[in-house]
Amino acid sequence: MSNSEVANKQVIFKGYIDGVPKQTDMELNFSNIQLNQQLPPQSLLLKNLYLSCDPYMRGRMRDFHGSYIPPFVPSQALEGFGVSKVIVSDNPNFKAGDFISGFTGWEEYSIISIAKAQQLRKIEHDHHIPLSFHLGLLGMPGFTAYAGFYEVCAPKSGEYVFVSAASGAVGQLVGQLAKLHGCYVVGSAGSKEKVELLKEKLGFDEAFNYKEELDLDAALKRYFPQGIDIYFDNVGGDMLDAALLNMKIHGRIAVCGMISQSNLSDPKGISNLSSLIYKRIRMEGFLQSDYLHLFPKFLEQVSSYYKQGKIVYFEDMNEGLESAPAAFVGLFHGKNVGKQVIRVAHE
Amino acid sequence: MSNSEVANKQVIFKGYIDGVPKQTDMELNFSNIQLNQQLPPQSLLLKNLYLSCDPYMRGRMRDFHGSYIPPFVPSQALEGFGVSKVIVSDNPNFKAGDFISGFTGWEEYSIISIAKAQQLRKIEHDHHIPLSFHLGLLGMPGFTAYAGFYEVCAPKSGEYVFVSAASGAVGQLVGQLAKLHGCYVVGSAGSKEKVELLKEKLGFDEAFNYKEELDLDAALKRYFPQGIDIYFDNVGGDMLDAALLNMKIHGRIAVCGMISQSNLSDPKGISNLSSLIYKRIRMEGFLQSDYLHLFPKFLEQVSSYYKQGKIVYFEDMNEGLESAPAAFVGLFHGKNVGKQVIRVAHE
């Protein structure tokens, strides 16, 4: 091993899967990398500091090329959002020492080609905001909450808002933005601890543990006796079916994620869509990537809210790349409390 | 029977039902009515000329009071859209001899209270347009097509449009409006005769008989190799599920009716809603009654198209009130070819 050669642990994607992701769908690989190697033109060598575990990554484990993002490549490291430090740059937009966020590999060091380097974002390192927040509050999940709530839900002050997976990476910001907008907000989550977080720390008006409800329709009728104006749907499945029965006339459903269905090759059908007609409901799927023109405004507004103490944000931080497979798999069992992040290296 | 007493046949709603409507859910009643009776203040006595059979009426046969329209009253005549002639008026807005359209009874003569008289519309009798068209092309179904296509679907010239139940009261106008708008239009229907009507008379680019397709997904892929921009959904169920798989990015689904599901107390679920997310689809239920401010513009534009020969409209006309129960039941078996109307009396 030469002076500039260092160990580079990786999390390898073993191959396409059906059903719920398991730790054995990934494996650790131990190799080395030359830090002073000649990079391809305009490429970057990054040291990865934080990696993000996000449910959408499940979609990349299928052998399906028709989606908005291609599948993972078997036998290569997984890819995901990360916060990284530039070690070597052949790209005029970045220099050594810069902090960046964007797609990187599930490994300690990554070489980023020119095409992918164009999609990276330089982080203005503000010491009042944790760097890892660029994977959550100020990253893709936070922007998903922002774009979905303001652009898709068309909220009005005083409206009744329901958020599922409410303590998750997206849901916790949706609920807080809705409160700041003057809405009444109820969240659902899958444990007593999460429900307490929603009510005690995140300012939700009410919250409930869906696993303790035998009848989701009845639960929603209890929390929304007058009906729901806005449902921010992170889960799909039975909760969506129950919400359809409890929407108000001209209600809106932002379809953000269907984690309850994402592992099922034969998902359970939604039966109550006729509610769409007689209640004139708008149900709209969205991706944050369609709203990137709003990203600078989002960053400014949400950073400002955070620094003023108007919003908080909870992370579930795992230590070390080797913890990544379990943390990712845990998403699909509701193990994370808040945004799931992996600390690969200290800043 | 005095001089002014005449026979008044009625179709009586026997009681709330489950499942598909049957002729035996209704019965004929023979009574008499005094034509020179003293009416309650501001009421009208109508002679009904044409009655409309519409699928939404199935919803009024349930004992469910939470919808946009109340259920029928057992042991009374059914209610529906009709074209009628005013015989006696105590209402300053109408005079004897006027032709009107709006809610009336399934009977030869109806007394309309002040509250219901306010919702009637006087018809300017234009001899170039059949009176019965005020139940179809120029009535609720036509306006449903107009509002749904222009306001909900947000169509652009050159887009790919799919219409189910395409030869029906609503679908036939949707397809023709889409063609006039510069779209490529494919319709589905349930018989060879209807498919020919779509292609030969209604100007659809293509049409297919869904009953001859073993795999609706494959059928849509054949007719829309590039995908669907707009799906005007009149049926729900399996066709909706297949359309979800074939929508283009940023596609729109106007949810107008779910006749395939309207008889089922346990409707089959829709499994492909995750397409909403990755294709960013907007799916919106609507009722024409939310767009009534556009009705005068609709009436002018569609009447003008019709008189210029730019659109045509097909009715399925049954003769006599006694044919009404079978005609209504036939809707749910796809028996009607075009808009189903009952002629109760000649003009």
C-alpha cells in the first residue's frame, strides 16, 4: 500500500430482489483506493461523510428500467444521497475542501464522473446547521415536504391536515409547515415513542399509533369529525383507503410515497376511489425533482425557520458504513425514529 | 273522472337495493291527476316529454345520505333529468307552454315545488336541435364532458387521449371535443356495433371492444405505444388499473364515473396507484355541478358546433314510460348505444 492508498469499505448491491429488502441483499466489500490517482476529466474524488437511507431506494433494487431513476447495478456499490468532502477535483466548479451534497456511492470514498458532478450542490457550511441536515431537513426529503405541501396540497389557513408516516424524514416537516401555515394537523406513526415525538416535540395537534387501531376509518373519524382537507400520503395501502372515506369535498391528496406497498409484488388494491367523484377530490403524485426551481427559496426559508427555532428536525443517526444495510432495511419495518442517516466519517 | 282529470302513469322506486339494479326494483303505478288543481305557491305542473336514464341514479338507490344528492324515496316515483312542458304555472319565471329541463318525476305529469322549480332551466326551443338533446348533448352528460375535458383534463393540442365508455352519453362528446382540440383519440366500448360507431361516425382515431381483450394493459400498449396524456375515465375498475400503467409523465385522469364498480358492494381494488408517484399523475374526481358558471358558454359553443355539423350525437330512444325500468337497467349491461332517453309523450 503506497502512502496515498487508503482502505475503502463499500456496501455492494448483490442483485435484484422481490419483496422486503434484507441485509443479505447487500454485502460489505473491503478494497483500497489511491487518493492521488489521475482522475478522468472534470471528475471528483470525494470522502463521504454522511449517507442517506431513503425508501425510494427500494425501487432501484428492481430490474425495471421504466422509472424516473435507473436500477442499481449488481455487484457495484449502492448509490444514494450523501454529504461529502471534496478530496481531489478536476472540475472547475469544485475545489478540494468543499462540502457537497448529491448522489454518491455507499462507500468511504467515491469517484464522481463529470455527468454526475454536474448534479452535485455545494453546501455553504453554516455552523448553526448540522451538515447531515443536507440529507434531511435541507435535502431531498425536506424539499419533498416543502414542494408537496405548498405546491401540490394548495393549503389554506384553518384547513385540516393529515400526515401519515408523520415522524419520518418528510412527514415531520410537512406537519410543522402545516402548523406554521395555520392548519390543524394530525399525524399517524407506528409506535408510542413516535406518537409522543409528534405531540411533544413536533407540535402536531394530535397523533395516533396506527398499529393500535383496529379500524383506520374509525380512527380518522375520531380525529377528523369534520373531515380532512389535505392528506399528505407517505404510505398508501389501507391508510389511503381509509383517508378516501374521510376526505372533505374538494379535498386534496398528495401522493408522496407508498412504503406500505413498496415491497409487495401484488399490492392490495385501493377500493374507495369512487370517493374521488362525489367528493371531487384531487389526488396527485409528485416528485420533488419537478420543482427544483423552488429549491433556493426552500433552502432560505427552511434554514431561516430552523435558525429562528420555529421548526425542529429529528435524525436517527447510525455510526459507520457497516451499519448501513441494517439501517436501510429498518426503514421498511419502521425502526427509524426521524430521518435515517449513516455517519461514515467525522467531519 | 272529471274533465280535467287524466291518467298519470308512474315508475315507483320500491326500496333500497344492493348490487345491479333490476326491473323488479321498480314498478308501474296507474293513478290519475287533476290538471286544473290549485297548486302550492310558485309551483308548476309539468307534462313530461323525455326522461333521462343516467348511471349516477344507481347511487340514489342506496340508503346513504352522505352523497352530493339524496337517495330516492321508497314508494315514490323515481326522479331524474327530464324535458317537460309547463301545463300550469304559479311561478313568475315560467308560463304555460314553456319547455323546461331539470329534475322531474318518472311519471307522465309532475308537480314541482318552489324549491325544485328554482333549479329548472327554460329551453330556448331551436327547431334545428331535438328537444331531447337537452338531456344529453346539451344537458348534464354533455356538460360533464365539456367541464371534465376542458377544466379537469387541461388538454393540449397533439396530446393522446383515451376515453372509456366512449360511445356513451358523456364519452361520445369527450372524444369529439378532443378531436376538435387537435388530440389523438382512442375509445373503448363493449360491442362491435359501438366500436364501429366510434370509428365511422364519431371520428375517433381508433376504438376497441374491451370485451375482446384478454389483457387490457396490452391493448392500451398497442393503441398508445407512446403512452396516454389524458384518460377520461367513465368506468373505473380494471380499465383504470390498466390505464395507470400506460399514462405518460404528468398525465391527467379525469374520474367521471365508475360504472363497472357502481353495483358492487365490495369493489375490486385498484392496484397500480404507485404509478401516480413516479409518473407524477394528477387524478381528479369532478361533478359538472361545480362548473355551472360555464354552462351558458357550453350551451352556446356546443350548440354552434352541432349546427355547423362539427359534432354529432347519438341517442338510444325508448318509447313510453313503461319502457323506462328496462332501459335504466340496460345501462348497467351496456345495452344502450348512445345516450339513453325515454320518450314519455310526443311534443
